[in-house]
Amino acid sequence: MELLALLGKMSLAEKCYQLQQVNSNIFMADENMPITGPEFYLQFDKRYKYEVASVYNSYGAERNIAIQNEFLEKSKNKIPLAFMLDVIHGYRTIYPINLGLASSFDRKLVRECTAMAAKEASVDGIHLTFAPMLDVSRDARWGRCMESCGEDTYLTCEMARESVLGFQGDGGKYTIGASLKHIAGYSAPMSGKDYDSSDISESSLREVYLPPYRSAVDAGVMVAMPAQNVINGVPGNGNSFILKDILRNEWGFDGVCISDYGSIENLVSHGFCENKKEATYEAMNANIDMEMVSTCYINNIEKLLNDGKITMEQVDTAVMRILRLKEKLGLFENPYGSADVEESKRILACPEHREIARRSAEESAVLLKNEGVLPFSPKIKKVAVIGPHADNKKIVGSWWCAYKQDETVTVLEGVKSLLPNAEILCEKGCTLDIEDKDYSQNDKAVALSKAADVVILCVGEDQADSGESNSKAKLTLPSVQKELIKRVSEVNKNTALVLFTGRPLVLTDVEDKVGAILNMYFPGTEGGNAVARLLFGKCSPCGKLTMSFPRNEGQCPIYYNHHRTANLRTDDNKRILYESGYIDSPNSPLYPFGYGLSYSNFEYSDFKLSDNTLTSKDSIVASVKVKNTGNLKAKEIVQLYIRDLVGSLVRPIKELKGFEKIELLPNEEKTVEFVIDENMLKFVKRDLTYGAEEGVFQVFIGKDSRCQPFDQFKFTNKSC
């Protein structure tokens, strides 16, 4: 049916319910279904449940087909439901958390992983995911940094595009719609506490936090979700400046804007609105089309229309956006999408997908330290796998959808599979409980470690200790884990520390105890196999950090591309009066953005800039020769940074503007080139216009964000 005609048939109540998303238990109770947030307060007239727009938190092809069947049978207008779910880093086959996957610096891999997740979700009856999360995250205390791509805007923009294109593909079979979130400023809350207020200047908002969402819009993302917190005094779900003026009017986004869970109602708890009726007005005025689970819209829109506070045109516009979304998803032609009970059995967690998950875990791992300990020889006879993550299947992160825990490969299982002829010893040594004080558990683990040829010491966070609402004031490992590290390393120097975490941790008091540290983040379904292959040299680590690891919590938030400042400390090892720094800590992080080691070595030479003048009508090329001087085939991520020496606003110390991932055989050499043009120099200027300013720019190419400039060029708007 033509959409305008369909809209014309609908009563006001039916239109209001078409703006409503409900949890799936409204239709089919299931104690195993995850229900996010409280349900008891809802004022929901179940007579209209067959006219709602969307179902949240429902998976399984059989279940979703049954719900859609019941709905279409009893619905007056026969507008199909859209099934939506948080498919964040995998559906049944889980790949590394986004903070880890971004550390691969691999555009192709990101698209491959999200396309794989879309395929699994689609055959299980899901039409749209609430991903990618594109909040630039610079504070490791914030729990949701695990869901982000880290501290850098450019990298997040690149990952945004690839994620949207991976999920949505060409819109055909095995694809799902994508939703950007959380626009904007959600990742910069006070003291790193989730949901807390953010204060961000408009120039920083536009320069740092908004570009990734714009990248997703340009890639054709179908849905947008506002931030839950307060940004510059205005809650995200009532922020018409961001959602209407910028997202819709400036960027031309014409898709659906959906609230986060119950967050329109939160406009009242923020003190921004007196009651739910007023909250409905503010959200409608901000152009939010669909309400997730709470029921402000269905209970207050008619009242606001009668009061003349909103117009029927606003309501119709919101309904039409939802109808167009369903049309884009192909639901009017096929309400079930790709849902197929038998096909889901074949596709979910299939060998091909597990191979993608393993490979992505390997590419995402970051080698933080290696003093000749790794790789271990595969001929080792006795291996001790020690620590609370040694034989733990809960290493996938805080989002898992239809994941089955028994399908996850632990480190112990991975090592046993790789080394069938070796003697493999295992002992936990302690728990992951941050309050654990039982040091006596260490004893058996230490004894096993002493008797082994090598030790794999698996420590870190509980996967439930990072993610939404899991902010931390302390980023160090629990004391019982630190004691285990100390004691094991004292009895066996061939110890590799394997870190499982959803955020950067403070490792200052343990990194000097061991000869090798491999950061796996939460690696997903194939994590154990990936760890084993990395440790025993089947592949070389190549990931680079996308968030700086601080030396202590007092440095947070910490990020490489900070603004230049007066009296910046020049020697980080000395305390000098009237320099910008701490009296009890260096300024630098323990491990910086872009950092990561390899089992091989790479030599950078022959840095060149094709010209020292750039105009707005041309481009110049920065190049470098990279040689693998080691004995193993390995990958390197070559990074380009640029510094604007003088601007109308103070500019960052340097900014990532390009990267290329290359693979080289031993003694192989390759020239890597980066094209520099005017677009790389643009920023939000003092008058809030966007563009490049004339001046001198330094160029850096290197292994991480600590690289030094090798040349500079002058940019001019005048043709040469």
C-alpha cells in the first residue's frame, strides 16, 4: 500500500502507537529473554499492542516469526513489526569488543565482522541493530568505552563508515539496518560516571565528538539514537540543537530517531521537564520519532495536540519516517526479512564465522611488552595456564545477544588444542571479584608455575565489570591478582601476562614484574584459540592501542591529541616549577595511542614530502620506506599525523590523518604513501565555520603517536 494512503487510514491512537517500541514479552513471555530496565511502571493499553511499531530484545527465528504472525493476524492496519536488538560485536558468533576490533586498524576486517553479525542476526529474525556506538572515548573510567572505537575522531569516523556498510550492505538478504549512537557527548561524563553530565564547547563538540556520527549519516545509516545524559545543560533526548538543527537540518538525516531505553521519561528525572507531558513535548520538538519502551508519547500526544503545543504535522512526520524505515527494510514486501529457522541452524556459529572471529581476535590483540619472552616455542613440553581467566568462557564482553557460553574457547582449551603432545597444567590462583582478599589461592598456582617450562598468566577484569553503568574509580588490577603476578613471575621468568579487559587499565605496578604482556581486550568466541596461536608464534600480534593506557587514574581523561599549552613540561622525568605537569607523576601515559609491538621489527627510513607548498587546488604526497628487519612475516600499521602550528583556535599537538596496514616478509621493504590535501587541514574555526586556514603544518609518520615530525609544508588558498 502507498504510504500516504496508509497514514491517512490511521486513527490518532494508532499513529501514537506506531511511535512505540515495546519489549518482546508484551507478546510472548520468556524468562530467558533479556529485558533491559524496569517494566512495572508502564501505562500501556494492551488493546493497542497490535499497532505498535517495533519489538526490542527478541531473538530466535522461530520466536520472531511467531510474534510477527500473531501481530499481522490481529493488527488492523497490518503494518509489520520491526525487530530491533543491540547486535554490538557479534550475534551468536562473538568477535572482539569494539575497542579491540578498532585496534586492528583494519577497515576491511571491521566491515567483514559487522556483515557476519548482520547475517547471523537476520536469519534469526532481527531487522535492525543499535550499532555502531560512535562516542569518542577518552576516559578509561567510563564503562562503555569498551563499546567505542577509542579516543581518536578520525579513526572512529573510519570505523563508523565500515560498520554501517557492513551491517546494511546493499540492503538485500542477510543485511540489517544500522543505528548510530549516542549523539552526542555521552562519552565525556563528569568523573567518568555513566549517565552523568557533559560540558563540551561547541567547537569541541563539532570537531571531536560529532564527526563520527556525520560519517555514519554519509554512509546511509537508517536510525539515530540520542545520548542519555545532559550535554551543556540539555538532556540528549530534548536537545533540538543537536537532533534537529545539526543532525537533520545541517546533515540532511531523514531516518528515524529513536530514544534510548526509557530516556524520554528521564527528562523529568533530569529536572529538565516537570512531568511526562512536558517531556513528550520536548522530545517531539527535538524530532525524536520512536520511544523505546517507556510510554510518554502514547499517553500524552493527544493532550499536547489539544493544547496546541504540537501539531498533527509533527505526528504525521514521525509516523511517516517509521513507515519509510520499514519500507527500506523491505518489511512491507516480506515482514519476516531473512528469518529462517532451518537456515539459522546452519549459519549461526558456523565454521566460516568462527574463523572470522578467531582472525579478528588475533588482529585486535596488542602486544604491550616483550623482552624476548614471546613467542613461546611450540615444542615446549610443560605449560602452566594460570589465573582467573585461564579456563574462563566469560571472555566475550558485555553484549552477547544469542551467544552460547559453551561455544566459547577458553585459553586452556586453545592451548590444549594447539599443543596436543604437551603437558598442560591449570590453576585459577584467585577469582575476578574486585573484593577478593583470599591470597591463599595463589599457592597452588605458584607451585604449578615453578614446575612449568613457560607460564601463561591470564588476568584482568570480569566481563561484567565493563560496559553500561560499570564505571570505575580504580583502574588497577585487584590486589589478589597483583600478588599472583608478583609471586608467579618470581618463580618463572618465562611468564607472559595475558590481559582480558574492556578498558585501558593502570598497569604501572605490574608491568615491570613480567617480561611480556599481551592485551586481548575481550576477544570473543574464539578468544582461547587466538591467544594460543599468538603466544606460540602461529601469527604475530599487530594491533595498536586506540585508547591510551594511563599510569594512574589521576591522569584521566588522557589522550594523545590534546591542545598545545603554555609551559608544557619538556622533560617528563623531572619536576620543574611553573611547567604544566604533575608533581607526583609524568604527563605521558604508560602506553600511548597507536602503540603496539610485534614479534618482528620494522625500520622506517627515507621520509619524503613531494612538495613543501600545498594549495587548495592540489595535493602533496608524504612517503616512507618500511622494512621488516626481523625473522618473521608480520604486519605493521603505519600512521600519519599532522600538526597545525598556528590557528585561530589552539590546535592539537598532532592529529591522526591516515593509516595503512601492511604485511612484510623478512627483509621485505615497501614504500607507503599518504596523499595530503586541504580536507585534512580543515577544522572548526574560531567563528565556528569549518575550513582550512593558511599556515605551516608539520608532518609525522611512524609506529605510534609519539613519532616525531620529519618535514613541514605551507598551505595557501592561492594557486601557485
